Amino acid sequence: MSNKVLNIFTIDFPYGNGEPFLKNEIEVLAKSFEKIVVFPMNFKDTTIKCKLPDNIVIQHENIFDPYNRLHILSENILLIANIFLMELIKTPFKKKYLFNFRNHFNILLHRINAANKLASMFKSTNQKHLVYTYWFTQWTLIFSIVNYKQKNISLYTRVHGMDVYEDQHTDKGFFFPFRYFQAQQIKKVIAISENGRKHLLEVSPQFNDKVVVNRLGVLHHGINLNNSEDEFVLVSCSSFQSYKRVHLIFEVLKKIDIKIKWIHFGDSEERKLVEKTFKDIPFNVTIDLMGYISNESLMEFYSKNHVDLFINVSETEGIPVSIMEAMSFGIPCIATNVGGVSEIVNNTNGFLVEKHFSIDQVAEFILNYNNLDVIRKNVFRDEALNTWRSLYDQETNCNDLITILKS
């Protein structure tokens, strides 16, 4: 296998605001490969908002062009029959496959067409092509099909949150299709958390020894200023999607009687709906909705502005990179015990609360923390930094990832 070229398949990166956390990872990866080719799935907006290493090449391949369904069916009837038969025999979701047969059939035809288009780019038979799909979604099924046909792909895929946890999807009875077929073609599934690894194996035990944990990470950009302010500063960073439950942070603020400033970074189409719930803001509460800012600007904010606590109240998560970033500056965190969050937040570096938490309880955590003396607050801040250093240091984790990809 050639270890000189790494092909990374993303959703948006390096365009738009998607996958900003991949920037740090790719900077480390670029040091170990002669060339990295990045294939974004979406490239309507081709504005690159970050500086990339010189050996990064961006490749555009449109997999959504119209195609002749009858031709794809006639040319691949045995493959299609084999995939569906394998799933129906082995999957616990037999009824769901049959009930949604038309939808899954159309998905499979589309992925086969895309695989046929990309196969010629990976035709070489004297070496295996190293393919790293950053999400366990369309790209992974496409290259599973390419490998089934050509047997020359070393396929690695990451699982984060929305590509492993069914409850992050609103469709009733949602499940991830065709994973028995993909399990035969994938070399390693790289989970970002131990919780994600366990969940994948509970639902899809066919991956057994193919799943490894390699945590995401962030680089160190300094220590957050540890000076007292005349108001308590609470920071959050996420989209406004419903499962992020940003509106609940405001409900917590209404229960607090000290002077407090809430600063939120992030944006999405749902922002206006959430803002409408911010009614009757207490006189002691200041809210700054900062919208989307670049990762560089966010790191600069943390390095120049004191933050008392970071908060995340999502009802479902993998392990939020936003928490890793806060802890890398020594900022303690309040977070819900969902997904793999308990692997980063605990009661020594912050406050872990239940998924369906009490508003009063979270408000009490904030007030109790505010009442601590400087020495005890510094213990929390030191533990937050130590958590980043031991588990989420980008350099360490990326070097481990390189070892996995080159194995």
C-alpha cells in the first residue's frame, strides 16, 4: 500500500463553516504524507476560509449528477441483490428494510453510480489507495462499493455523533442501512469516543475488532485569563439546532440573581426561533449572541477574555470539540451526560448533569462555583487543562491516527 498519498472525503471542508475542527487535524496529517487530496461533497461555495498546508490538493467530484437508473440496475443487479440479501439475513432491522425498500433501493443505486464515477480515479492495481472518510455516511458506502469491485482500497472511516447515534435523527425508527456490507469492506472504523465505539458495536456487532478509539483534539493556544471580573462570564458555542437546546441556557440565567454575562458563539437557520424565546431578560443578565466566527477568532477570544464557565446542554452529542477547546484554555465546563460527554466532563473539571436536568440544579452549580474562593476555582481550572493535556491534545492524537492509517 502507498503511504504517500492520503485521500480525505469530507462533507464541506475546506469550504463554508463545515468541519472547522478538521483544520487542525489536517495540519498534522500533512507532515506525514507527501500529498493529501481532499474531496468535499459540497462545493457550491468554494471560498476557503483557512490557510492550508502546501501539499493539500482540493478535488471536486460531483456525485449528484443525473444518471440512468435502469442502466445502473442492469449493470449491477448481482451486487444489489447480494447487498440486500446479506442485510436481510443478518440485520435485526429486517422489517425496516422491507418497509423502506424503495428508499434504500434508490440510495443504493445512487451510491453505485457515484462509485462507478470515482472508480477510474482509483484504478491502479499495483498499490492500495488510502481512503479516509471523515464521516460514516455517503462517502463510506461509495468506497465500500469501489473496494468490493476493485479490491484496491484501504478504507478508514470516522464515527462522530450523527453518523453513529440514531437519536440524532428525527425520522421515526431511523437506522443506518447497509452496514453489514460496509463492515466487509472497511479496514478500520475510527470512533472519537469510547461511548461511540460501544454504541456502534451494540447496534452493529459485525464490526467487532474493526473499531478503534482515536479521540479528536485541539491545539494549545494559551491559558484563559484568570482574573476576577465584575460579572460572571458564561460561554457556549454551538449551532441553534433543536437538539442543542440553547434556549435552556436562558432559562438557567433567569434563575440566577448575580450579575452575569452569557456569550454564545455559533449560528444556524434556527437562531431567530430561539431568540424569540428570550423574553423578559432579567436586569442582571447580559446576552451577547456573537454568531459564527472563525476558529482563529474564537481562540483569540479565549486567550484575551476571562471566562468563568463553559456550558453545553445538548440532548445528544458525540464529544463536542467546543468543550475540548474550552478545556485547553483551562476553562471548567457544565455539560449534559449524553453520548461520550462523560469521557471529558466530570465533577473535578466542571459539572456533569443529566440529560433531562433541573434548571434550578444548573443555576445552583453556577452560583456555587461563583462562591468558591480563588484557590478552589483554580483546582477546577487546572483539572480542565489536565483533561485536555491527557486526552485531547491534537498533536498526540493525530500522531496516533497516522499510525492507524499507515498500519
